[in-house]
Amino acid sequence: MPVVVQNKKASDTSHIWLIVSKVTAAVLGGYVVTYWTGIAVARTAMGWDLLSRADAGMISGPVQLVVYVAVILGVCGAASMRKAWLVLALLTAPLVGVTVLSPGPSAAVNTAAQ
């Protein structure tokens, strides 16, 4: 049976960049979204006087774990990497906004920690 050998350098290179982009989006993009999610959850919980500083820190851990796994699965299942990067950016922007614009813990929490 004859074997046909073709020059696959162009397709191999594009395939490699697709994998590199997917891994980068999943790992680093997931890390960025997870980082800002944890801060936003903790600051929101403390700002609304729902949880103490310690409890807000404790609850943000499991939330971050769920978000990180969801982002990795979302990136791996994305139809295109352009859409995956766009979704990561659209997720990060409001999380940064919530973190920056939300009030910190109330004065009672600050004085109790000191």
C-alpha cells in the first residue's frame, strides 16, 4: 500500500499555536478570572456585612476553585480561541470593576482586626 507524504509544516505550526493559545487561556486566563473573582466575592461579602474578614476569605477559596475549573472547561470547549479570549476579557472587566468600586470592610471590622 503506497504511503503519501505531504508537507504539513504550515498546518503543524497553526495547530501548535492553537494548543499554546488554548493552554495559555485556560491556565493564565483562568488564573486571572479566578483571582479577581475571589477578591470580588470577599469584598462584596464584607461590604454588605454578610461575613467577617476571616469568613469572607474562607468562602472565597471554594468559589475560586469552582470558577477555575469552569473557566478551564469553558476554554477547552470553546468553538474558537478568539471567542474564548473575548469571554475571558468580558468576565474579568466587571470583576475588576466590582473589586475596585465596592467599598471595603466597614470600620467595625477594621478596628476589630487591629
